[in-house]
Amino acid sequence: MKKESKDPSPTEGATLTSSQLIDGRIKELGDWRGETLAWVRKLTKEVAADVIEEWKWRGVPVWYMGGMIFTGETYKAVVKLTFAKGASLEDPAHLFNSSLDGNVRRAIDIHEGETLDESALKSLIQSAIDLNLQSIKEPSKKS
């Protein structure tokens, strides 16, 4: 079931799915940030076609599978991909370049004109999904 959210920009009273709201954000940006967000979204769906998209916190695209994978925030100078459990992921390509001091999250800041290694990003997304699914299968140990 897809979560529905009210979009601040469509005709009054219209209710759109989270995926439609993300479509709208990409179109609304209309620049490199929208292109980057669309590219990341495409790669995510290539890794996991049945990924769940949500629209949170008044306009942040979020991707889920077995738990939160990452958010896709857009700012004036950066598209920030924040991986919910990034500190627990191997990052041999050193994609993480932001929020490196935290105990849980890690982020990738993408600036205009920068490119990321597509296969490394897909591998990171897959690793995040695997970690989420592993957490579901293994009940937490309580002392």
C-alpha cells in the first residue's frame, strides 16, 4: 500500500502518492539537483524494483525496504543522500563524504558537476537493504 500525502502545490484538495510527490519535486527543481535525484531514484529501483518510496518531513523523499535505506534531500548547493545505518556499511569506494562522525548515519553530498561511481552506489544501496533485511530476520538479543 502506498502512503498518500497532500502536496502543497497541486490543485486544492488533491491527494497524491509519495511517488507522485517525488516526481513533482524532480520536475519542480528542474536543474542538476532534479536530474541527480532522478538518477539516484532510477539506480535504487534497479537494485530493488519493489522499493517503497515515502514523502516525509514536509518534502523529503525517503526510500525503504525492510527499514529506511536513505533520504534524498535537496539543497541549493547539494543533493544529500543520508543512509540511515550508514556507519554499519562497508564503503570501499569511499562514497560517504558527510556526517562521518555519527554513530549511525552517513551521508553522500553530491555537488553540481560531480559524478559518483554508479556500481559503487548500487552496491552501497544493496548493502543497506541487506542490513535492513538481516535485522528483521535476527531478533535483537536482550541481556
